[in-house]
Amino acid sequence: MNVQQAIADFLQHGQSVRNLSDRTLRAYQSDLSQFHVHMPDANMVEITPEHLEGYLDKLGTETYRDTSIRRKVAALKVFFRYLEESGVVHESPARKLKIKRPVENRVPTVLSSRETRALLAAPKEQITELSALRDTSPGARNRYFCAVRDNVILEMLFSTGIRIGELVALNIADVDFDKRQIRITGRATRGRAVSVTAEGVSDALVNYLDLRAERKLDTTALFVGRSGTRLTIYSIENIFKKHVRLAEIKRHITPHSLRHTMAAMLVSAGTDIREIQEILGHASILSTQVYAKLPIQKGRRSSIVPSSTKVYLDAASSKLSIKK
């Protein structure tokens, strides 16, 4: 049984057997749907405590409040207990699940200059290695395509501060080359448009779209996998892990770390906190102010930002437009 079907069964049981209120059912649906987005293709019997801990770690990087994550943990415990009692899983992987430390005390993970350079260089090195072999076989063409795609994904995560959920939701129609902008849907109804003016990013995007067009795909998704279907959040996380490994970065970082790094760069450059809020698409200024509390000296951009990537900071801070 997959995650989507298991959630549907759980909600149906809650309504017909447990007689839960509509409000409670909506809360369970919201929290469990978010878990489904994290693990869209998983089989319930294959989910381990480590998978759930990874999910909580991901939530912890997205500035959720401690109370919100505790509610999501409670939902997972009830959900998996139902699956255990129904015989879907042998033992609930959420039995010992708990928050390791309060979310409010966590400091956003910011990459160093060396880490940023190495991470952004990893797919480019693969592109160089695979370029000469790209036409030797279908497999080689696929590997080259994926390297070009991965390069764009990492560049965009870093230069725009986009969330991975927003990234996977992008369609080709969201790219406006005339205005050199990408339309981001954002959470709830908060949409925004970010400019892609850095030549390295726009050139990489054009190259990727040319390769994508050769595949004659029947999907509107901007980023696709080898099979031609839209990438998922789980896919982006695996792509990121692959290039973290190639970049020989030893500590634990997530795709959201690039968003944190970009925000820290803006603070370092003295960008107004309200402007950073708009760039990141935060509904509340409170979510943005955490970056202002980081031990970063303003005006010392060179100590944080690699020289080869400073242009992204300029593009993000001076070329942003917000569409309400």
C-alpha cells in the first residue's frame, strides 16, 4: 500500500468509525499530506524510523514552530498506530519518534564559501566529463541531460532562494525570458516573481530547456526525470545528496541550506529585512528576522560569498519584483 492510499484509508476510518470532527480530519489531512509530499512513491511497509527522522529534520530547516512540528509528530504516531492495528505494517516506525530539540533554538545552516563553490561546481564537472560521451548511447545522453538539469536546479536553489516545493511545482510557462523572470507560486496564495539576471543561471536554464525540448515530453513541468515525469521533492533531495557527496561536504546539509545561505548573504550585504522577506516569500517578518540574528558582519560579503557567485546576490537583491 502506498502513502496516498494509506492516508485515504486512515481518514475514512476516522470519519466512519471514530466519528472525528471535520476540523480534526482536516488537520490530519493537512499534516499527513505534507508527509506524502515528502515520500510520494514510498510503500508503507518500507518506511523506517530513519525516514521519519529525516522528515522531521527537513521540517526543522523550514522555520516551522516547535508546536507545529509536535502536532505533525502526533499525527504520524496516530496514523502509524492505525496502520499497525490494521495489519498494514508490522510495527509502527513512529513509536519512538520525537523532536530532538526545540525548533526555536535552531540556527539556520549556512554554507561556507568553500562549500558553496564546491557544491555548485559538482554538476558542472559532471557536464564536462559526460559531454564527449553524450551521443554514444541513450544511457549516456540521459546522464548528460541529468547533469545539465542538476546544474540548473542547484543554481536556482542558491540564486533565488526558492523552496524545493516551489521548485518542483514550476512549469515551463513560469519562465519568462523576455522579462528574465521566473514566476513562483509560493505557499498558499503568496506568489512572487524573481529575476534571473545572472548569466550563469540564465545560460544554464536555456541549455537545459533546449535538451528538454528534444525529448518532446507531454508534460508542463519544468524539471523532469529520465522518464519524462515531473520531479518530486524526494527526487530533488536525492539529487542534492548526490552532489553534496561529489563536493565532499561531510556535514549534514539540505537543499534548504542554500536558501539560508542566500538569505545570510543578503543580510551580510546590508539588504533591508523587508526586502529579504519579499525575496524569500515569507508570510511573516518573524520568519525572516532569524537571519538578522546570525553572527554575520554587514558589509563583509566577501567573507561569506565566493567571488564567482557574488553576481547572484546583486541579481537577487536589486532585481526582484513582487506580484501580489
